[in-house]
Amino acid sequence: MTRAAIVTGGTGLVGEEIATRFIQNGDRVIITSREYETASELCSSKNAECETARWIPLELNLKDPDSIRKAVETLHDADAEISYIVAN
């Protein structure tokens, strides 16, 4: 199973830089954002830059219990071991 890092606020400058460090170490990165499209665009762009990179978008609004439940269900189904969580 591949290790993965969850980076909240991963579409911002700091979050993107943190995520890049995990990618450089060979980990998958799950980028969370309240706006799925923003996370999806960033992940698509980063995955296109490097075929071995694995950026995964995930919609998550920490103020919305339904959003949290949905994110947990999605993560449960993912083929990755969550090894790191960065609350950015």
C-alpha cells in the first residue's frame, strides 16, 4: 500500500509547497479544498508535469459535518495508507 499525505488548504502557496515535498519523497498527496474544482485543476496540472506524481483532489469543508463524512468515506475507499495529515 502506498503512503499518502492529506494536506488541508493544499491549493494555497504554502499547502502546495508542502504537498510538493511529499511528492518528492514518493508519497501520494491528497489535496483538500472547499472548492473541488480548484483542487482538481491543481492536481491535474501537477500530475501532467510528472507522470510518477500522484496528486488527488478531495472536497472538504471542515465547518460542514456532511462534507467531513463524505471525505472520510472517500478516504476509506482510497488505495492508500494515510501516513501524514498536515492541517494547513
